[in-house]
Amino acid sequence: MLAFKSVSKEYRDGTKAVDNLSLEVERGELVVLIGPSGCGKTTSLRMVNRMIEPSGGVLLLEGRDVKSYDPVRLRRSIGYVVQQIGLFPHVTIAENIEVVPRLLGWTPQKRSARTSELLELVNMDPAVYRDRFPHELSGGQQQRIGVLRALAADPELILMDEPFGALDPITREQLQDELKRLQAAVHKTIVFVTHDMDEALRLASRIAVLRRGRLLQYDTPAGILRSPADDFVAQFVGHHRMADRQGPQTVREIMNPRPVTLGVGASTEEAFALMQSRQVDTLLVVDAQGGLHGYVSALHLAVRRTQGERLGDVCEQGVAVVDAGEDAQGAFARMDQEHLQYLAVLDGGQLTGIVTRRSMVRALAAAVWGGTQ
């Protein structure tokens, strides 16, 4: 999807912001660029949409040098979210979301439908919010609109530059969870800049650790926690607190034993209500004996526009599963390799829990640092 090939950026005063950066981002990944101030992470991000031009090397998007794209068309084809949000204060939420679709010539009907679809994805009722103005929203709600605006034209690639950095810790954590749910629903490729390692571990498929413009390590969260490349990376992730402890042995030790479920006989309306009350986008569907029957997502139900149907008739099959007694490290490796958001845990054929990336990181952090994070 996206590849940096020995990319550098040097300014006229001799400052080298990015130095020989090479990494690839696969389709559907959420890759985090992280490092201290001045490490080159934002410069690297802004070279993707040509807001900054590289001094050397090649940056490929879909196998094509970004320099060969018209800059305006390139930027309209890539979603972009920044910390300052940048909503237009004197137009409505709907008009803010529809900026790029309007520039691309979408019809009013298509723009309106897309706005409603996106607002529903983040549990903001279109009838309530579409005609409001930015000053009528909380900081977290404004940032949600910033993310939706980046998604509006359905781009394959989204760039996010410390989008949650100005928010309070509770709101920031909520939006991190919401971004993960959105990513699972819409399967976009995201490059995300942060200086917060906790945020990186929570969100990323892979993490690129930068220092003084150079790439020190590019690995999964689990890989960086287990094997930091050097002392700087170790200190940056808190490796200096590492204890000589044995990690979790089985999936049962690290699973969440309370996944959000609903029975096969429940209606789609009940599923929507439960998703809203529990703030999730996916439900696991179980039979009367507790066996796993499948799953339903908010997006799937919204697209089908089903009413009064039983979940057993509309749910999707193909849930990735793991046995509760299996090796935890093997489950971690599988999630990394297959880019899975979760594994349903079975015990004797019955659904007994769920392993998510968040529970995986928490378990590894507890093993490495000697306590929960």
C-alpha cells in the first residue's frame, strides 16, 4: 500500500529531519510512528501527501511515486486528521464532514447519505447532530467529526497526526477504543503519529520507533515489548523496569471472560440496542447451550437494514477461534500474523471469552513490567 524507500528530508540549514527511512505499510494496517520531539515522525507523515517534499529516496503509494501525483488530487484522495481538528466554525457538522465529497462533485443526496452513515458509526444520531455547529460539541465529539471528515470520501489511506493529544485522558482513551472499532469496521490503512507509547501499544498493528530522523525498530507491539532493538527503545517503552518474570502460559490466563454476546433468537433491534448501550460495534452470537454461532457488526446490520429478523438468520460465520488451553504466545503470534482484531475463546465447544489486542498488550506489559498498565 505505502512504502518509504531510503527517504530523507534535509533543510537548507543542514538539519536532517528524516534520514534514510525505509519501511512498508500493508493494506489495512494501523502503523504508528513514534519517538521524542524532533525525531521526524510528523515530517515523515507529511511527505506522504506532499505537504513536505522529500530531499531524497522514493515514497511509493500503490506502487507509484507520490511525486507523480497531482498534489491537490493526492491530498483529496487521502484522509488527514490533526490534533487541532480544524473544523470550520461557521458551517454545520454535516457541511464539515462533506468538504471533500463536495470538492469531488458528489451529489447532495450521496453526500447526505454518507454523512448519516458516518455519524451512525460513532453513535452520533444524524437527526440530532448533522445541523449543529462545532461550538455546540464537546472536544471529544469535535475530534470524532474530524475523523469522520477524513473518512467521508472513503479513502484507502488515512494520516493521523497526534489526533488525540489535546484531549483529557478519559476522552482520549474512549476515542482510542472508538478508532479501533472504526478500523475493524471500515478496514482502512492508517499511519498514526504519537509520542505516547501507551497509545501506540494500544492501537498499532506495527510500531516504527524513530530517533533523530532514523528508524530504530519496526515491529509489532508484542515484538517491541519482548525484544527492544537497543537501549533507547528499551527505555522508551519502559524496559528499565523489566522484571525476570514468566509470561502468561495459556489463553485462559489473558482472555476477557465477559465478551458481549446475544442469543440466536434475539432480534436485530435488540442487537443494535445492546451495541449502543455497551458501546461496541460487534456482537458474538451464541446458541442456547453457549456455543458460538457467528457474529454481527453494526455496519453489517445497518447495510442490511433488517428489521425483526433473528440474529441466527443474519449473523456472519468465520469467527477466528482459539481453545482456552492453547499457548498464549501462539495466540499472540497468530493475531499479529493474520492481523486479527480478536480471537473468540472456546472451552469444550462453548464460548468462554475473547482475546483482543488490548488484552494481549496488557498481558505482555504485566509480564515485562511486573504489573498491569
